[in-house]
Amino acid sequence: MLEKDKLRKADIFSGVIFILFGFWIISQALKMPMKDSWGGVQNVWFVSPALFPLLVGAVISTLGILLAGMAVISVGGQEFGRLLRWLASSQLIVFLQTNGVIRFYAMSVLFFGFVYLNLPRIDFFLCSILFLAVFISMFYFDDDRLLKKLFAFYLAGSIVCLGYFALGLSETLEATLPYPNDWLAVVFIVSYLAYAWILIRQVPALRKKYRTSLVLAVVPPFLICPVFKYFLLVPMPTEGLVVAMLDAIWYWDF
Amino acid sequence: MMLLERIGTFFTIILQLVSEPITLAILFGSVLLGIIFGAMPGLTSTLGVALLTALTYGMDTATAMVCLLAIYVGGTYGGSYASILINIPGTAAAAATALDGYPLALKGEAGRAIGLTTTASAIGTSISMLFVVSISPIISYFALQFTSFEFFLLAFFGILISGTLTSPDLVIKGWISGFLGLFMACVGRDLLQFYPRFTFGFTQLDSGVEVVPVLIGAFGIPQIIQVLKERFQIGETQKLQRIIPEIGTVIRNVPAIIRSALIGVGIGAVPGIGEDIAGWVSYGTAKNTSKHPETFGKGELQGVLASETANNACVGGAQIPLLNLGIPGSPPAAMLLGALMLHGVTPGPMITFEHPTFITEVAAILLLSSLAMWVTGMLLAKQVVKVLRIPPPIFMPIIGMLCIIGSYSLGLNIFNLYLMLPVGIICYFLTEMGYPIAPLVIGVILGPMADENLRRALMVSQGSFMPVFTRPVSLLLFLVIVWTVISQFQFYKNFKNKLVARLRRKKSVTAVGSNGPPAEE
């Protein structure tokens, strides 16, 4: 949680956001049938589907007004002006490049990349290995300089993958190579690991961490996913190269 | 006769559970997993229950409850390990334990402290189990008299009180958080007319927001980001000697234990308030009533005893509103509610008719869990402590992966993940800005109940709010809600202070008057 004085400043903005959000809920609720006919039934206001959202929207915007008002009084006009000047200055850019914020970006990109980009298209085992390998190594090395480099590499790789999926190359390649997306993921994993090795190979302590990261990136997916897939009979979000191999072993299907 | 029958059912269920080796293995395994989750700073029992819910999907309801209640009990207790050995609470529930637990460890009495927390936690859970069995029928009986207005007001009260008591900063933030949860509950087709609300044309949203994935996102993702962003480092672990059950100390402190257990059960029964508050209130009470309050914070055994008994008693307390009213008493209980719904059990006043032995079953599982926790704590504490040496950057990404596969497996729907992640990121920002997450979760869960009952009640009364004032329970709930809101404002506090000061003045004038005028010299 932020410090007390920063909290009050943040309250001004969160209060305003909630005021707007409350009004948005009300505006959406007003589009719902209030006294009109819906599904052949003539509505009355107290059965309307808009009733509860209207109540919720009104309360959220009222609480937002109270919060923002209290925060403005607490912070004071002068400090508020200084805050606005800070937001318009280059200091904001400096803040957005601090190590803590970069760590946040790294985690967000990893999660969003995993869920929105890789998971619907790449074999779940492979995208889990990629996620864990990048996530564990980035933070376990505990070196912000390395984290930035590894994050930049992962981001670049993700942009390449995004382009590959957006251009529909996967469908074109599928005719000649089975599981092209999975092979792309394998290439991504191997190149990331190779890049990480080049960065840390001179430091013995990091070499040990590298090996640990590698083991922990591979072992958990092979422990957790089979439990879901073969014992709980939960099909993986995307089944490709590795799942096909495991299926062959599990059902002895050679 | 009814009582004897219930006691008979209770022991039959215990015998049934104990006689099945698989159930026993699940019980001990889940308790151990819970202790590990509780012990590792950054992981919580709520997250443990959330992740395990996915694994219980294929189990029958009784086994699933064994699994989930055992991890809940184990997780609440496990938090004390990190509190005592590294002075960092494994869970918020064990924060008060650190105040005296760590000084004890510094004195070389870590084994004694862990032995005491193990025994106290087991006793706390067992006492709370007694309340689950004895109070539930009474609450259930009263709840059956409730009409839609009462249920609407009860849901509203749950959200407000949770927002009031769990907010780390301003109370308004707790309320906003609760209403955000209510908004999320509005998404999907409404329950009375099936009108699509806030779905934006996504058919996946027609059935509403899936509760469990949202809860996993709300508790899991912010936790991972917080721990790794702030470069959370685990300090040096104090040495752990032989674990002693400390039964003598426990016997000497029976009244304090009973008081702490009552505090735990009472706080657990209030909707949405977790084990952390129970621990702090009990610790504060123990300090205030002690003959030597100056020893608290310096390694006082009573301090450890008070917080640990209360936080584990809260587990049972949280089951009381959950099972009888369908209102979760704590964040892990909210997860349990989600799990129960997955298994086709709808908690509420009708539970005693639809599943007559269910509450007794829960009580039996609580008792077995507390026994399993005591045995596991006594035998495996030294091994479990080793997990405290695992650095967070190693286990947090794995937890992230578990959150994802767990959320997906509950509905076999990738759309759940598309919702879970933004919810998690928003919850992270909310937490950073001092908004509590528990009211949001309670709001998501109680939203449908509040919405449906408000409209049903108004349908019956033809749009009149008068029944709120003519029905005694409604009126009481309404007044409590109004008081809860008003009591947070400065004008009320000023008015109260003025009133108290005036009453005191009046009292002193009366006292002087009754003693007669001072004698003239």
C-alpha cells in the first residue's frame, strides 16, 4: 500500500474515476427497460433490471464524490497544483522507468502474453514452460540490469509471435509442418534460454540460479498438467505437440 | 431426542470419514498443504482454498469439503510459523502472533511457541465446531422467517460491515470496493427477466461473471505482483528446537482460551471479516485484561495463545453465516461458498431441508481437521519450516501458473482467464491505493441475492418500501445499516462526543447535588 500522503493524492484520481464509473453505470442502466415492454411483459419500475444497477451506480458515484472531496480538502489546493505539475513534467517519465515499475511491467506483460497471446494458440505445456522459464529467471537472478535485458528480449519475442499470429502464417505453415505454433514456441524458449545463458555465464552464482530456473520451468508443468489432463480429465486449453506425445505414452498408442 | 440423534449422526460421520483410508490421506495431505501455504509469506489460506477448489471438481461433496476445510484450517494455523521464526506473518491472520512469537524465538523458545500455537489453534477450531453445531439450527430457524426485504438488507449489511471493518485506510474505500463487487454481480442476464446487463454482446457473459475465477484473480494475481515487485526477502530463520505440546500452559489459561475462542467465533460470524481481525481483537483483549500488560510484545505466551486460538476459532465462526444464510463470514469462506455451489450445494436457510446432515458433516470435518492439524503440526513442523527458505521468485510464478490452470479448469473456458487477469490487475491497483479486496469478493457473491430479493420484495409490496419499517427484523437491520454508515462520519463523532461530555457534566452536577453543598468553614 502507498504511504499516507501519497494515498490522499491517489484518492483524488481514484475518486474521480469512481464518479465517472458510477455515472457510466447509471447511463447504461437507463438504457434498460424501465416501464417498457420486454419479452411481451409490461414492466414496472420495481421489477426493472435497471433498478439494482441504478442503485449501485448512484452509490459508487456518491462515494467517489465523497472520497475525492475529502482527498482534495486533505491535500490542499497548493499541493494539488504541485501534483498536477508533477504529472505534466518529465519526472513522471523518470518515475515510470524506476525499477519497481519495470518489474510491474515485466509481470503484466508475462501474464498478458501467457493468457491472451500464447495460451489460445500454443500447446499448454510449452506456453507454461515459456512462462515459467522467463518469469523465474527474470526475478530469481535478482539483478535489475539483467531483468531489463531479459524483459526486452521476451517482449521482442512476443511481438514477433504477435505478428506471426496476426498475419495468419500459422495456417500457411500447417500444410507443410505439423504444429507450427508449437515449434515457434520451442524456438522462442531455446533462444530465450540461450540469451539468458550468454548474459550470466561469467557469474558462478547466477549459473546455479540458471540451472534451478530451468529445472523449475520444466518440472512443474509435467507434474501439474498431467494431474488435470489424465486424472481430473480436464482437457488443456490448447493441445498440441507435447500433449500429443503424452497422449501417445499415456494410452500406449504407438 | 433431536440432540441425541444429532450427536449420533455426528459420530457416525466421523467414523465414516476415519474408516476410509483415502479420505484420511486427503485430510492429512490437505492440512499439510494448508500449513505450507500458510507458512510461506505471500501465500494465504484463501489462495490455497481457491487453487484446491479446481482439484475437488471431480470429487463427491463430502470429500471436497474435507479437502477444502482441511486446507483452510491448516492455512490459518500455518501462518504462525513465519510469524514466530522470521517475524514476518505467513498470513495476515498470524500478524498478531508475531508480536510475541518472535521474541520467544529470540529467547530460544521457538519450539515452545510453535507447540503452543499448534495446541491453541486445535482447541480454537474444536470450540468453533461446537458453535457451528449448536447455533446453526437456531439461526436457520430465524432465517426461515426472513422475507425478501430481510435478505436484501442482510446482503447489504454484509457488504457494508465488511467494507467498514476490513478497510486499511478510509472506510469509504471499503464501501466502494463492496459496491464494485455488486456491479460485477450485475453483469449477465438478470435473474427475473433475463435481460442482458453489461454484456456488450459477449455471449460468454450472459450467465454472469464466474465467481471462482474472479476470486482466484482477485486474491492470487495482486499477491504475486506485490511480492515480486517489492523484492520481498525472507529473513534469517530462527532455530527450531523440539516442539512441545504445552498442554500445561493451555490448562492454566483455560478462561483466556475460551474468551479468545468466543471472540474468534463472534468475529467469524460477522459477514466478510477474516481471521486477521479476530487475531488482533483477541490479542488486544488479552493485553487489556492481563495483570502484566507490560510483558506483551516481549515474548508473552498469553499473547500467542490469544491470537492463535481466535484466528482458528474464526474458521468455524465463518461457517455459521455461510451455511445458514449463504453469506460468507471470511474471504476463504467466500471461496468455500463458490466451491459448494460448484458441487450443487446452495447454502442458506433451506440447507437443513435439502441436505439435513450437511452442517453436522461440516462440524465433523472441522473436528477431524483440527486433530489432523495438531498431529501434523507436532510431527512435521521441523520439515515444514524448511519451506520458509524457498525464495519467492521461485514459487510465485508457479502459483501464477496454478491460478491460470485452476481458473480455466472450473468452466473449461478460456474466457474465464480473459476476465481473471484484468480483475487481478485492477485488484492490485486497488490494494495499492488502500482499497480492501474482501468486500469486493463479498459483493460479487452477495450481489445476485441482493438484486433478486430487492425486486422480489418490491413486487410483493407493489413498489412500497413500508415493509422495511413494519417488519421488526427489517427495521432492526435497516437501523443497523444506517448506524454503520452514519457512525463513520465526523459530524456523528462530534455529536457523540458532545453528548457524552454533556451527560458526564450532568452526572457530576447531580453527584455534587446529592452530596449536599460543601460545608462552609
